[in-house]
Amino acid sequence: MDEGRGAASKGGGRVPCVFINLDRAVERRRFVEGQAERLGLAVERFAALRSEDVDDSTFELLSRQWERPLTRVELAVFLSHKALWARAARSRAGLVILEDDVVLSSAITDFLAEAPTGFDLVNLENFDRRKFFRRRGGYQHRGVEVTPIARDKAGAAAYYLSPGGARKLLAAAETAAAPADAFLYRSGRLSVAQAEPALAMQAHILAGCGVEPGIATMTQIHVPRKKLPWTRKNMGFLVRRLATQLDLLRFQILRGLGLVEFRRPRVDLGAFGRSSSFREDPQKRAQATGRPAQTSS
């Protein structure tokens, strides 16, 4: 049993929850705290770093460590998450880390009554992207399936991090940086699982599924990036990107062998109604769930 699994398997009672929020984002703070109050979930606010908090020396050191240049906004988000990883590493039960545009499922309160076991990280959200799920090794945790992930990629708005997993991330962060979700899910870094049905969704993702979450959000993180030209200056970025693509091949091979499946996480959109007032678009919801839209008789 590796360090992360050993640490996670100890459990340790109700899992504390912290959400990352800029001081100026008052509406988002109220949005998260309102959901938590309705669900009976204790949450704590962490003051997010701003882009201007990333000094020039830190920016120069970290901005060229990933597959493309990182922006100051991305580094501020990464460093905000990193600060909470340090807290998780010192904890007994681990930590749930949330971003302030997240919508929570009514099932999350019971799920977090005790720490999930056996994994460094459990992704709680549905980012509406497919990922490689392992076919074996899952288990039920307080009515929610914890399904092992062979390869994840996106989404850092809601995740449980064990103390052992936090220590692994902090060790890696001494010499590397990336967008927070890319750093979390780098292949082989952590043992990862997915909560199903998903217990959280970002507001703009939920809106795309036909569920109006009650708040309008925009993100500066997931915006289209221009392709880097093949120049000497960009060679480090391009080599790292190529390595990522080559690593993807082994998961495609596993998929071909039937050992993993490539799909979106299961989600119950109706479970988000108790934490946030919303309106539904039945057609979009049907497209998101793969089930026929319900019509009134």
C-alpha cells in the first residue's frame, strides 16, 4: 500500500471544506455560503491570491514549467490551491477544496460525514468531459460510488484530498507548476477516483446542461490558447506537450483491451436543486443525461 492510500484509509471523521474566493467576489462568496447553509454543510472561506500577488520572480520561475506559458491568473489560482494542500497535509481527515463557482449536490453533506478511503484524491465534480475509468476497484461510500480513475484531466472546483495525497502534490510543486487541474491529474502522480453521481458542478457547466444555477459566472482560466510555434524558445513547452500525448497512447491501448472505459461521470442533475434555486431546460437536460425529456401530460 503506497503512502497516499495508507493515509487516506485511516479516515478521520467529518471532512472540513474550504472554498477559494477573491475578496472582491462578494456575490460568489454569498452563493457558496448560501448553498452550504441550505445543505447544513460547514464551509470556510480562503482568501484567494490575486494575479497581482504573483511577484515577478515567482512568475519567471513558474510560468514556463508547463506545456505552454502560464498566465499570472493561472499561477494565482495554482498557488491558492497549493496553500490549501499544505493545510490538507497537516490534517487527519484530509480536506475538501472548492472554488467559488461550484454548485453542490444535496448528497454531498452525507458523503463528507467521514473521509472516503483508499485514494489520494476523489474528484467530486462533473466537468462534462470524458475520462478513463477503471472497471474494477470501486466501492460505495455513504450511498455514492467511488470509482477509480485511470486518467483524469480537467476540473479543480471540488475535490477531496487526503493528507498523503497533499504531501505528494507539495513535493511535486517544489519544482513544477501548471493550471491547478492539470497539476492535480498529471498521469501517475496520485491515485484518483471519481464520486458518482457527481457531487458538484461548476455553474457554467450546469447551465450548459440546461440547469440555471442562480448565478452567472465567467472564467479567465479555460479560454482558448494560441498554438505555440516551433521555435527554440518554445522547445521545452512542446516537448512536455508531446510527452503528454505519448502517455495518452497507453490509456487508449487499455481502452482497446477493455480494461478501462472512456466516458463522462454519472450525474443526477435533480440533486442540485436543493442547494441552489434553478430553472431547467428539459431538452438540454435530456441531451446531458442521455434520457428522454420529461413532458407534462
